[in-house]
Amino acid sequence: MVRIVSKQPRKQRKLRFNAPLHQRGRFLSAPLSSELRTKYGTRAARVAKGDTVQVLRGDFSGESGVVDGVDTSACKLLVHGVSSTKADGTEVPRPIDPSNVRITKLNLKDKAREARIGRA
């Protein structure tokens, strides 16, 4: 767990940017929808590939899509349907911060994940 002791923003950024990958997974959590919140008894969960999320902030607010990928090194999500157009006309995925999305449907193909979310 990343333990942030200092209140100075520069030290908070430094600890976040220099955190090891096993601690960066904590930064990839997003709030659950109200239905999932009552079902599992927890407020947030780590976002995984295959989850359905709704974008809450930014240019794509209100959009829903399936998570195509999770970038643990940059702490960003790639959501299907959220993309930007480059100058040459090609579409590129737009990385989104997990704090700006809400999980509306969980990908529970892995039964261990359901147990982890339920006990959290």
C-alpha cells in the first residue's frame, strides 16, 4: 500500500509516479453503480478488462462501453467507443482515468474476482 505521509503535492505526485506495479493496481479502482453497490456491499472495485463502464467526466461523459484494456503503468483505461481522431483521419483510443468512470457491469468470468469483490 502506498502510504502518503506528506501533504506536499510534489511528494504525493512523486510517490504516485514512482509506485511499483503491484501498488499501482490500487489506483485502478472505480466506483460501482448503485445496483452493484447494494449487491456486493462495497463502494468501489478494481477495473478489469471486459467490465462495462460509464464515463462521468470529460469530452465523452455519458458514454458507456466495455473496457478494452487496462494500462497499469500509466493508470489509464481504454474504453471501447471512446476514441479521438488524428489529423490524418485515423481513430486512436483515448486513455481515461479510472476516477472518471463508474462500473455498471462486472466481468465475472473469473470466479475468484467475484469472491474478492464480495468480501472487500
